[in-house]
Amino acid sequence: MAAQEDKAIVRGLRPGHVVLVWLTSGLRQGRAIGWIETALEPLRKTHPYADVHPTGDRIRSATGIESLVWLTDIAGLSRTEAADLMRSTAQALLRATLDPSAASYSTRTSSNRR
């Protein structure tokens, strides 16, 4: 799938919905952070203090296949329960990003990886 098609997938979605797109897409090729960052991009204008890239990393860490596998195989949740939990976690991370008074996360960035 081309990058242009990736953007079409998330165009018009609210940030919390990108989790559903990823979980239902069946495409696990390392594109999730890009999709999440695309969904978060409008925040650069509406919430200039929000750091989109680390937020994308945080949301991806909570919504990736690794989390899904752990929640279903180890924690014993159904796929629906796991998806609900992952969605609520992603939404909590987004809310924390949008609230400038919220306790800050670690300041470690992923600049070393890119």
C-alpha cells in the first residue's frame, strides 16, 4: 500500500479512531506510527504545545500487535475486550497530551531511532 493510500485511510478520522483502523486493517508492516501521526497532525495547529511524534509512539506502544497478543494470550481477554482496553488506553494517552496541566511523560524522544 502506498503512502498516499495510507493517508487516505486516516483522512477524516478522529485521533482515537486510528486504533480501530490499525486493528482491522490486517496490515502489520510498521506503518502504524505514521498512520497515528497523520491522525494527530491537526493537533499541531489546534494544540501547538502537544508533541505529536512522542504521542504517536506512546499510542502505538499501547495499541500494537504485541499489546493485543499479550492481552489475549496472557491476560485472557477476548479480542473485543482487548480492543476496547487498547482504545481506552490510546484515548487516555491522547487526553494527557491535550491537557497541558497533566503530569508529563518521560522526556525521552525517539530521535535516536529516526
